[in-house]
Amino acid sequence: MRLSRAFLPTLKETPAEAQIVSHRLMLRAGLIRQTAAGIYAWLPLGWRALQKVEQIVREEQDRAGAQEVLMPTMQSADLWRQSGRYDAYGPEMLRLKDRHEREMLFGPTNEEMVTDIFGQFAKSYRDLPRNLYHIQWKFRDEVRPRFGVMRGREFLMKDAYSFDLTKAGAEHSYRQMFVAYLRTFARMGLKAIPMRADTGPIGGDLSHEFIILAETGESQVFVSRKLLEKDPLAEAPDYDGDLAPIVEGWTSHYAATEEMHDAAAWEKLPEAERVSARGIEVGHIFYFGTRYSQPMGLSVQGPDGATVVPEMGSYGIGVSRLVGAIIEANHDEAGIKWPDAVAPFRAAVLNLKPGDSACDSLCGQLYASLAHDAVYDDRDERAGRKFADADLMGHPWQVIVGPKGAAAGRVELKRRMTGERHEVSPEDALGMIKG
Ligand code: ATP
Ligand code: MG
């Protein structure tokens, strides 16, 4: 993307309405624009980051054996009457009527709909187990939308739903998602800690929230340092095998939100192991048995011919919230520091003297070689503005090309995450960026 033609509306001033750093940076770097309270348009840079996050979520769901579908945002109120949640859900649900006066709603979640769809197909125990997920916009009329995309009203969620014949099967499905979540967040460069959670209005008796530590988090959390030292990507799960040892390796150490905190157990940990911090919830998984399958009339014929009501779980990830959470965890005074895996663009090529033939030609070659995964700052602007904008937008690599270097076949390569700089040949710069 050439900056001279790009739609990247960066702001010099700090927007007054933004209380936390990720919200400020997302507005300043031109990732999002608010269009109504808690509702955002995703602009080119933000949309690319959102898609990178979404793709990692998708790959890890697929790897764990879940299958992607796409259910609609609009749902019929009747479905929700069947589960008893239409009245229970309260004012967070956006309710609408179509031209025939039929009651509709903008889905805040999809337990009812997926159970209904799956129920029309599942007849026998051979149709189980199955796990279906989608990545779709949700609407919740939050009392206090705030912190930008972290607590929006319209937001993108990955929600998966598992169907099993037995409770033991459902627990296995739960563990598959548990492990997939650890990998998903680790691939984004985040340390997300699973914490035992209250099951709340969704019902059921087994639940974990995945929480990343950040000063601006909405909840207080208490975590054993041992969990912060673990690396989920080193665990190489066999999703068809026994996942209990991996899950136990996480759940055997102390980790709790304020609501679930046990002060007595906490005090027993050595002082040096105790980390109390603020946290952001990025995922939430539930096992809830027949809470929805029963009222929605889902049943199959078991191996012995008897009727079985499938055991279910649901598994959410805040895809759009993650973009904010990643920035909360990776920034400095100058701007965003994207981890490689989720950066909207891998690199920025900074032409410090557009019009200089050596600069123009070298930058043109570098940009072409990076294909579409780079921003080319070809604007007629001061070098200082280009440095500031590149730091603000946070591309993992900056290739800085000035007239002297260009004439001598040298460029400066800057790593945004660490601030390291090296003078190298253009070929070596490309090798490091692509490697
Ligand atoms: P919270 O406690 O933060 O309100 P929740 O318990 O209502 O979340 P779930 O129903 O578990 O959320 O939804 C799954 C995931 O969707 C959450 O873990 C979170 O990452 C994300 N999420 C929930 N509400 C919002 C929101 N208003 N804006 C952005 N993301 C959200
Ligand atoms: Mg929750």
C-alpha cells in the first residue's frame, strides 16, 4: 500500500474520548472510527489486523477438529422463547420487528440457533460428536460501552458449540477447546491464563475464562507465576488423544478472578509465586450439559436404541476485543508494536527523499519484492513525520532508505519491537523481513 494513495487517517492529537491506550492508538493510527456509541467501522489497517487475528483463531479451531459454518446475525424470537432466554436475557438484547410484525433480534450469542440447526440433522449416536463454530458479528446493548473495541456493542466473536453423546465425551470436547485456546492466544504473542469461572446465566457447571494480564484490564486477577512461565506452543497436543495431562498442567496451579478468589489458598503460596494484576477476558468456555439440547428438543438414538439428549458446551473468543488487547500488551509512547503474527503489514519502506532517483528506484524494488505485505511511505513529507507515523502504526520492520545509502546500496533496518537498528544491504533486509 502506497501511503500517498492510502486511506490511513492518522491523528496528531490524542482523542479526548479515549481512556485507555489501545483505544487512543487505534484512533490515532487510523485503525477504526466510531460510527455510533460502541459501534465501529474498521479502516484498512485495522481491518487487516482483525483478519490476521481471525485467521489464527480459525486455524486453531480447525486443527482441534471444529468445523466452520456461518449463521446469521438476525434471529427469530421464537427460538429464544423455546430455551426460556427471550425474557431472561434483558435489555442487553436488541429486539426488532420485521414488516410482518414478527419479533426478531440481533444475536448476542447462538446456543439456541445452532442447537436447532444441528437437531434437524442429528438422528443417531453416529452423528456425534460434532463441534461447529462461526466467526460472526454479535450485538449486545452494553450499559457502558467503553474502551473502544474492547467493550463495544457490535463486536466480532468466534463461538463454537460442541455436541456429544456422553458427559465424558463432552469433557473431552471441552479439553480440546481449552488446549486450542492456549495455542490461539500464544500464537498472537499473548499470555492468556485459563481461570476457573462462574457459569453465570448461560448455566452449567464447568467453565474457564482466558485472561491476559494488562494494567487497564477490567477485572482483578490472582495468578501463580508458574503459569506465566509456561509455553503452550511447546505442548504439541494430540487432539484425538488424552488431553487431560495438558489441562491439568494448567489447572493445578492457582489462577482466579476476584469472584472466584480463595484468599486462604492464595496465602499458602510462597510470596514470590504470587502475581496479582489486572486482566482482560479474551475467551470463555462452558460445559453446560443438556441446558439447551433439552428445551430445544434435540435428541438422538443411542447405540442401544434408547433416546439420548446430547451434552453440549459453548466456547467464545472476543476476536475484535483481541485487537485492542494485543495493543494493550504491545505498545510504547510512540505507538503500536505489532507482534509479527498479527501485524497488518510486515514492513514499512520509508523513502526519505522521494524524487531522488536512487531512493525511488531502490524503494520501488523493495516494495515490489515485499508484494502486498508492506506499506510504502512515498509521501512528500519530512523524514520526522515518516518516522513518527511508522512507529505509530507499528509495523514490525522499517526499511529506511536515504539518498546516501541508496547510492551506496545500503539501507537501515529497524525492528519496531526491540528498537534495534542495523545498516544492511537491501537483499539482507529482505531476507530478515521474510525470514
Ligand atoms: P464480559 O464479562 O467481558 O462482559 P461475557 O462474559 O459477557 O464478557 P461471553 O459471553 O463469554 O462474554 O463472550 C465471549 C467473549 O466475547 C468474551 O470472552 C469477550 O472476549 C468477548 N466479548 C464479550 N462482550 C464483549 C463486548 N461487549 N465487546 C467486545 N468483546 C466482547
Ligand atoms: Mg464472560
